[in-house]
Amino acid sequence: MKLRKENFIIDNKECIGYISENTQYLLIQPVDEHDIEVLDNEVAEIQKNTEKPFSLIAFKIENWNNELSPWEAPPAFGNKSFGSGAKDTLEFIESTLIPMAKERYNFADDVQVILGGYSLAGLFSLLSAYKSNTFSGIAAASPSVWFNGWEEFINNNTPLINNVYLSLGDTEEKTKNKVMSTVGDNIRKQEELLKNDNINTILEWNKGGHFSNSDLRVAKAFTWCIENV
């Protein structure tokens, strides 16, 4: 399957598209500078592992701690606190990015849309599962489920979509940072609650810490969603 790579701007957001003919699955990913550097590799890895026609559109996040955060929270490391911009980012995806992509690339109205990302973008994707029924699948690779208030949120809310992929590095919870060391327990709890809600879900453990092979981990996440939606 051939993919055409394009750079474009929507609503002042820098976007990178990998576009195929006859797209059945539209993958959407919020990215930072590092993600952009390894995006070619991520997409090649997805291509290696599925024969189903997909397109991927990534869009650059300028303020990671604000645009992807579900609500305001104190810093977990360093001195950067978290904002509450996730609502606006989800609105951009639903009201601007998806309609534009369908029009620009002539995607079918019933194209399966999968939202995914890494770290805080993974948490944002999970949050979107509870806030929207737009997506066919959620690809949450090493999501920041240590986030302040997240456990309480998932205890009191039910997802609106049926397919959720979770992963974590097997040493991510082994940290001296008290906030981040909860990530292992919280992802296990996340999996348990999703299964209790009869959501089709999987939790995969990858070798290494949080900063290992993010491109390969996201590729695995998107591939699982493509094959399971």
C-alpha cells in the first residue's frame, strides 16, 4: 500500500498526512517534536503489520501540558503545571480536522476513525473515549494514567466506544517520582474497569521505560485497533 506524505496547516495547526487510496481507517495522532522525528518509522511499522488501507493525520501540539490535559493539575515533575485544554483539542478534531480530512481526501463518510497517541497524548485519547462516540478505537500507548484525579474519573465514568488498546513499559512504574510510580497500578485498574464495561481491550507490556521506542509502541497500538475495530 502506497502512502503519500503531505504537510499542511489547519486552524494554525501544523499537520502531517500519510494518505492512501481507498482508506478504510483514518488514524489521528496529536504529536510533539520528537513524535514528528520518528513518524515515518511509526507509519512504516504499521504498514508492515496490516494490509488494511489506512491514512494517518498527525497534528502538532504546541503546549503539551495544556492542550492535552483533561483538567488543571499541579506539576508532576519540574515546575510546569497542567491546564485544561483537552476539551478544545477534542473539539478541533471532531469539528475541524475530521470533516476537513473527509473533504480534502474524499474519505467515505463511514471511514473508521481511530484516535491515538503516546504519553499525555495517550491519556488525551483515553479521555476522548469517555467524552465522544466519534471514534471506532482508541490507541493509548504508555498513557499518563498517573494524572492527578484520573483514577477517580474512570471510577465515575463509562466509555462511549468499544475498542481500547493500552500499553505500558515494564519499568515505567519503577520510579522514585511518587506521582508517576502509580502508573502501573492505574493502568491495571483501567484495564479492569474497561473489561467490566464489556469494552474490547488489551493491555500490552513493552520492554523498557517511558522513553523507549515510542514510535514502535504507537504503531503496535494503532495496528491492534485497525485489526480489532
